[in-house]
Amino acid sequence: MKRVMLIVAYDGTEYCGWQIQPNGETIEGVLNRELTHLLGEKIVVTGASRTDAGVHSCGNVAVFDTSARMPAEKISYALNQRLPEDIVVQFSGEVPADFHPRHCHSRKTYEYRILNREFRDPNRRKNTHFYYRHLDIEAMQKAAEYLVGEHDFKSFCSIRAEVESTIRTIYELKVSEENELITIRITGSGFLYNMVRIIAGTLIQVGAGERSPQEMKEILEAKNRESAGPTAPAKGLTMIGIEFEKFLDTHGSVYYNI
């Protein structure tokens, strides 16, 4: 028996998120089904991040156990022949048997992309949120700086979330613009349900002049979901990747080293 890690990229437009749902196709469901067929045994993957419906990824991480003789590094090639075009495994490899992507220290990075122009661009409709009113990037960045560090992010958590603690750490939060595309890039220890999208929705309000940058501090202190802005649409959100601290593979090579 060996444990295999996958790095998975996907366009989440046509899926009901990562986690298996009773009434809809999911990324996890597709991986389980195709790996089971490929390896000839029941496979259940465990993902590092349960992205929502419509959210995309450049590098979500998943692991599974298998007794199949196929070398771990070859599984990605064989699996990609079976997967639909909107899901592609970027890497597969053997990892220590006790490695669990949700139970070790890591840094996750997401980007929320906003197409800020007068008219929509049909070529970017699936992976950006269109917003026609001019957004003030400097004001958005000033507001973003209040969120860096360890805070109670209860105001930025969906009321449907069931968590023991709403305290999280944001290591970096940058707002940039290039060719009418605004990118909110956020790196943290972990994120609450809808946290990144609520932060994006609140920063959009700041950029539109509906809130001042200084209000972000008050929103944090309120610890009340109603104090923050709306949840921005899922299609603008992409998981960029996950870094695991000093995680070594069986050959002693570092996958990620913070």
C-alpha cells in the first residue's frame, strides 16, 4: 500500500465544487471514479481544499491510498487520458504514509480576478467577475492592509459555516491591476467558508467608493457577517496553490519549502 499525492488543476464552471454532492458532478467525484477504473480498486481521494461550485484551481492537492503496482509518478499520465478537458493532473508522486493535506502546516494562495471595464469580454466570462464601475486600486489596497496578520475573521465567514474557531492568519494580501484586470491575491494559513469571496466583495465596495478603507478595521472588530460586503461571484476565484512546510517525498526532495 502506498500514498499518492496529486496536484490538480481545473475549470470549476461545470462542477458543483470539489466535494461529492448527491445531485451533481464534482471534481472529487470525477477523480474517484476515474482512478477506480484506472487502478482496478476502489479509490477515495482526500483534498486539501473543498473549493465551492464554480471556483477554479491551478493546484489543489489531493491524496489517496492504493495497492496498485503502477508507479506513482506515472499515474498522472494515465489518469489524464481519462479525465475531461477541464480537469488536468499536473503532478503525481508517492508521499509518506502519514501525510495528510489538511492536517499539516501550509500556506494557501488564492486570486480573485475582476474585469474592470465598460463592457464585458466574452473570452474572460468564465474566470473573472465583470464590474463596470471604475474601482480605486489604491483605496482597495489600503483596506486590504487591515486584514494582514492574525485576526478573528468572523465578519468574513458565511453564517452557514460550522467551525470551532474563526481566527485565521493572512500572510499577504495584494491588489494589483493590469490591462483592465484587477487581481486580489491572498495568502493565508487557511480560509473560512466563503472568506476570500466575502473579502473580495467588501474590497469591491471600497474600490467603488461605497466604503472607506478605514471601515475594514471596524468590520473586523464587529465580528458580524452583516457588517461586511456581499459574497463575490464564484467564477472570479482561483486557487493558485498550496505550500507545505518542509514536506519531503520518499526520495528526500522538497516539494514545497516555506
